[in-house]
Amino acid sequence: KAGVTQTPRYLIKTRGQQVTLSCSPISGHRSVSWYQQTPGQGLQFLFEYFSETQRNKGNFPGRFSGRQFSNSRSEMNVSTLELGDSALYLCASSLDAGLSSGNTIYFGEGSWLTVV
Amino acid sequence: QKEVEQDPGPLSVPEGAIVSLNCTYSNSAFQYFMWYRQYSRKGPELLMYTYSSGNKEDGRFTAQVDKSSKYISLFIRDSQPSDSATYLCAMSATLTGGGNKLTFGTGTQLKVEL
């Protein structure tokens, strides 16, 4: 069974540009979450989507946005890139929208974004 | 103060040692507790998942949750060089609108020496 797939794995962008990252969840998983990982702040929650609706949102500026498609695939977008946006962006999927009933959260390998 | 505190290490142990990794937290609403292992330049890999208080064992790994003390632990028995990685604790509350939102510790870097 394929895991969470993220593309692209590595990318370099210039300040002020925008970037779109893609995530394909594990087959049958309907919840997709995004996290940012940096050396200074660790792993921080960006947002979560379930059935094409944003269910939860972290404390990030509006430059960070996302969406989910009917096949559960998700994209996140960062506009007007800043140097501080350089990070590993991780996508995670789970079977359903909550952690009850033993639903667990699985992460992809991440997309490494460098802003120069 | 962060909601989840975790000693960043690094922690260096000899092969075969018992490793103890810990996290403390301040949010009493946390009910779901997880441990992830992350190798360099890889995504986090789920090791253990525990709901509420108690112990859970899986092979060489044992997870303990003490909600009264707001303290969770991961024990690794017979540690191997392949266990060298960063170990992240993560936890979540039941959200009003449903869904998932994990709060992570900063991670403890573990090195198991031959």
C-alpha cells in the first residue's frame, strides 16, 4: 500500500514568488493535514482538510493557503515568499477526521523549500 | 512557555542500552499521544499511539502516559545503531469541530553508539 506522496521533494524559490506543493494521501484516507518543520520552531500545524473542507487552521498568516480535491489529494500554496518560509513542509493523512477509534496520522517524506 | 516540552538532547547511549525519552505538556485536554521517529531528511514515522493514560508495548518499544503528571515516556530496549534518529512526541485533544491537529515537542536527537 503506497504511503503519503509529496511533490516536489526539493525546490528553490526567490523571495516574493509563490509556490504550490502537492500531496496524495494514503488510499482511502480522507483527512489531509499540513505541517511546517524548521530547526527553530520544530513541527507546526498549518491546516487540515477533510472532504474538501478546511476543518482546522494553525497560526500562520494568510499567505499560507490550501485546498483539497474530491479525490482527497491536497495542495498548499505560499504566496509572497519570505526567507523565513524556508522549511520542510510535511503532509499527513489519516483515515477519518478524528483521532478516535484508533485513527492514526501518517506523514509523507516532505517537500524541502528553500527561499533565496 | 510551549505546550509540549521535550529535551532536544543530543542523547548518546551504547548499543544495547535502555533509552528513556520524555515529554511534558501543559494542556490537560490532550488525550491522544504519539511518538514519531524521524531520520535525517525524512518524514516522521509513527512508532506508538496511545489514548489517555496507561502503557503500551510494541516489540522493543514501550510508551507510557501519566495524565495526572502530564508526562509521557518512550522506552527503547536493546537499542541498536539503527535507532539513531530524532524522536518526536506529539499529542492532540478532541477538537470541537472534529479533525486532527497535532502539537509536537521539539524532538530528542538520539545516537546509539557501537
